[in-house]
Amino acid sequence: MSTPAPITHSFRPTAVGRARVGSIVTPRGTIETPEFMPVGTQATVKALTPGDLRAAGAQMILGNTYHLNLRPTAERIARLGGLHRFMGWDGPILTDSGGFQVFSLADLRRVDDDGVTFTSHLDGSTHRLTPERAMEIQALLGSDVAMAFDQLVDPGLPREQVADAMERTHRWAHRSLAAGGRPDQAVFGIVQGGVDPSLRRASVAAIGALAFDGIAIGGLSVGESKADMAAMLEVVADALGDDLRPRYLMGVGSPADFFTAVERGVDLFDCVLPTRVARTGQVWTDAGRLNLRNAALQDDPGPIDAGCACEACRNHSRAYLAHLFRARELLAYRLASVHNVTWTLGLMRRLRASLADGSFAALREGVVRAFGRDAAG
Amino acid sequence: MSTPAPITHSFRPTAVGRARVGSIVTPRGTIETPEFMPVGTQATVKALTPGDLRAAGAQMILGNTYHLNLRPTAERIARLGGLHRFMGWDGPILTDSGGFQVFSLADLRRVDDDGVTFTSHLDGSTHRLTPERAMEIQALLGSDVAMAFDQLVDPGLPREQVADAMERTHRWAHRSLAAGGRPDQAVFGIVQGGVDPSLRRASVAAIGALAFDGIAIGGLSVGESKADMAAMLEVVADALGDDLRPRYLMGVGSPADFFTAVERGVDLFDCVLPTRVARTGQVWTDAGRLNLRNAALQDDPGPIDAGCACEACRNHSRAYLAHLFRARELLAYRLASVHNVTWTLGLMRRLRASLADGSFAALREGVVRAFGRDAAG
């Protein structure tokens, strides 16, 4: 008896570069791709309920192993029935492995071949992540897709250090797969290699050869130029060739980046950007970024974006939002977040449609004109 | 041609003391009484949307003249179509007159017979409120019920000072009425007099004799004992006799207080307490107060209150809420606020039903057992 694949998928080529449209079928729902996953770092997409996420059109969300394991702990979430029940979201969830957050800790971590020892940003306590523990945590969380544990490094480091981290990532990929997740949990491997084409090719060869259910591209959108990001996506796409598995670009992104990556075969994205910038008052519209703290908006009776059907745009004016931000009202952060998540998921819906009807270039041109090609959000 | 009354009302006596059940009909909707009004100080009931308020069963909400006039200013709200459109709430709104907030400023205000000069808590700028300006602001806001401008004092001050402030309140009541509001705006007068029975009676005589559309009881729930509050409500109820106008107890309250006041003929309440304590993690249930920051709740899979149908209780566990509060997630404040407003409005619904079916004493007993008689929330 063979175990049924935890997820199935089907992708069709399009007339746009290597862009694909398709779907990923999980026991908790189907994700039409290309798609963006809102990030629920601490078991909540900040300020939003699961109902808000459904209304925004979210198909799949992301949870963070690093944060959830520190608080409330993976064991506690497991006792409470797993992450889906804990946060009240019954759709698909992907969990990262903690590699990125541990990388972000800078001086608070020490990497060895077996894993990483780090200091909690919450209370200074010492913790350890290994490939086996990262997989165990994700099994406890019960996500639909777990990520292999990887080592991310600054792509600006000397080639040897980038190569070392990549090689370690490959060894950890083997161990992550060997540790395995739950029977109903897919596992994605992560390609590293910085901004070095030959390392990226080597990483695709190593990770692609393993029995992962999907391939993630890690180590981008961490400070490299947009040109380097595009070049690496090109290299990875070439190296993956006609690999049929889902391709997930981690930590991206901003509106223009989606087009750059989709054209190079990427199916999935995640990023905190839409919600993070929303909390500062920056909202995204078809005309580009709008800062709700701008004095001029205090008298603007129009919605954030006339084409958007989110709760903020249906019921409230820019003037009202501008007031809420000035008054530091909690509703400001919520409505701006609702808008940015809705708008971003709407953009992905339009992007999928554009791949079918030949309007991809026009849609992209509008977004680049509104947001700029190199904008980081 | 006579102007139609901006609001109509009808109250029926009950078998419970002086308690009444009835309705207040405004052009924007009917309020079944007794009822509690959630407070939207800065044009938002903190953390909640108008949709949340509807879902919670809110019939009427309150806006604050003091805060709204400082930011975004009454003139700006008027330019944007009035407070209802500005905040997206199309139900009835009552605005206070700013008297209470100015009182709260303590050393930042100076009272003379014409009005009050005070320093903004936002930027230190100097402002002035008079009965005429308070009414003008409320006309600009476009509330359905405006409040006369009054002078509140600490009831613990010497009798002469309490009497002086009351006399000034009566002169300001005349001026508020003379200034008037919009044609479609009802105006309520405010009874003062501290905790002195003879002053309270004098105030009811003075305010009750004027052509106000409703009578508010001010200057309570500001530090006096629960016994003093009950005694003053008794005095006011006696003095009002069979006055048919709506009676509104300002700034109350906590669950047990509603019963004390309803029994003494009060129809309307407002208070920031349900939302303010929610943001500290205190939620109200049929079993009393629950602090969501309690360590024991981190493993509690049950809802805040099994009998509550709010979004927090339908979709989330105490354990999840406890996590959100520990993680200082914005969703914590929102869900706890949704719950407390829903629970409080549900209590008022049960209270109204209990006046009809004879179960008032039993309902009250349960609430007093759960919350204590003298609890301030």
C-alpha cells in the first residue's frame, strides 16, 4: 500500500515566458496559482481574522516555525488541536522552517553542522533548531506544507561562505526529508546559493534530485539588487527545466516582483510587506502607493481604491482612514491591512487571468508604472 | 406649520420598581430600551467597524464632541458629510457636549460664566467651549441627539462649589436650548448636583422644566460610592415622577450598575468600560470577569463564554486569545472588544426581556453574583 501524495498539482504552460497557471490541491482546499500567501507570523495575519482573510480571497496562508515555537510553543498548539484549529483558519497553511528568522537574529545565533543554537528575541532563553526539530515542530503545528530546514546567508558574503551554507542546506535537506513530517503533510525543499549562478545551478541539482513535493527558492529578496534577483530566478528556472513540482519564491514581495518571478515560472509567494506597510499607513492601489498619513488626504472623500471591494474601500473614505492614522486608532491598522491583503490577492487574481487572456504585459506595465520597477514596497 | 419632533418615544411601566421598557424612534432607527450605547470617542468604537457594531446588536452609539472637535475638527467632518457618513455608521448617534472631557482635563481648563477655556491634550493649543459652540459643533457633526453643555464637578467638593456648578449648568442649559441644534436633532438636558439630594432635586426641577427632548443624569460614576449613586438615582427618579421623556445615565457602566439604574427608571447608558477593559485583556462573561492574560487560560480550549455568539466566541478559544494578548497582537484587542460589546448588548437584551417576563430579579442576582455589587468593572 502506498501513501497517497499529500498534495497534487497541475500546471499548464502559458504564452508568457516560463509562466504557468495551475492549481495545487491539498486536503484543506485548492490553491489556484500563481498565488500570494499572506503571512500569519504569530498565528494571526496581523489585525485580521480568518473571516477577513476569506473575504480577501486568501487561498493559503503562512505560519512561522520560529515564532510559534517560542510562543505559544509547538507542543501547546498540538495539544490544542494544531495550528488550523488554534487560529481558526481551516484552509491550507504552509509553515516555514525557521531558517530565515534564525538568519535574521544575526549575532544571536551560532551555526554548526548539526543545527543552530540561538537566543530568543522574547526572553533571551537559549534554543536549538535542527532539521529534525524543525520538521518535528511543523508536524506538531500540522501545516499542510512543511519546509525543509535551510541555512540562509547574506548573498554579499565571499563565495566560499555562500557555498558552505548551501552545502549545509543540502545536507539538512536530506535530513529534513528523512525526518519527514506527518503523513498528510507535503514537504518542500529550498534552493540556496546566493547570487552566484553556478551555486544556484548546483543547488537546484541537489535539491531537485530529492523527493520533495515542491521546490522553494530561498535567499532572495534579502538585500540583493532587483537585477540579481531576476538573474537568479532565470538561472533557477533554466535549471529546473520542466520539473513539474510547485515553485515557491520565499519572502517576495512587492507588486512588480510578482511579474518578474511569474514570468520565470514561480507559482507561490509569501511576504509580510502588504500588512507591514499597511500598519505604517502605506496602502497599495492601481495608481501606486498612497500614504494615508499625507495631510492632503484628510479632506479626500474617495475610497483608497475605487476598484477595490474590500471593507475599507466599500465603507470608508481616505479622509476617515487619514483621521484614524493620525488618531492612532486600532481600526486604522486593521482597515489598511484588510485593504492591502485584498488588493494584493486581487492583483494575483488579475495576474492569473492575464496569463490566460494575453494581457499579462499590459497588466505588468500598469503595475510597474504605478509602483516602479525597483521598488521594495 | 410646526416642526415634527426629531425623535418620538414611548415607555411602558413594568412590575419592577420604576423600570420602564420602551422605544425611542429616530429618523435613523429605533432604539429598544433600556439600552447601552458603545462609545466611539474618535469616530470609531475602538478596534471595531460599523459592521462589527451591527453584528453585536448595537442600536445607537456615542461620539465625543471634545475629541472630534480637536481632531479631525467638526468643520472637517461637516465638509465630509457629517459624522454618520464619516465613520460609516448609518444608525442613530448621540454626541456628548464636551463637558465631561473638559472636566477630566483638571489643571488644563479655566471655567468662567460664559464657558470653558482649555488646553488641548494633543498639542497644547488653546480652545474654548461655550454652550453655543458645543451646540454648533454637534450640529456640524449631525448627531441624532445632542447634549446640552454642562459643568461637571467632583461630587466631593464643598456643597457651595457643587451648587455653583449646578446653577451654571442650568444657565448653560437655557443657552444650549436657545442656540439649538439642527432641525432634525434632538437635544437632551443634563441634571447635575453631585451627591446632594436637595441639589439633585433642584436640578431636576430646573432642567425638567425646559423643553428638552430627553433628560440626562450627569455627574455620577465619577468616584462616588455605589450607595451614593443609587441614592441619587432614587432622588432623580422621584423628582422626575411621570416625566415621559427618555432618561439617560451618562458614563455608566458596569454590569451590576445597569440593574441599579434601570430599576430607577433609566433608559439609556453609555460607557467606555467594555472596550477599555477589553484592551487590557479583561472580558465579561455570564460567570463574571475573565482576564485573558491569566497563565491558566493558555491551555483552555473553550470559548470566552459558551453562551455568546460573537465572532471571538464562535471561532476562537481562550487559549488563542491568551496567546494573542501575550504576543501583543492587534487581533487580541479587536476580538476582546467584539466580545465585550456583544456581551454587554446581549445583557441589555436579556434585561429588557426580563422586565417583560418577570425574571429581572433572577437575572440581576446572577450578574451581581458574577460581578459583585460594587465592582467598577
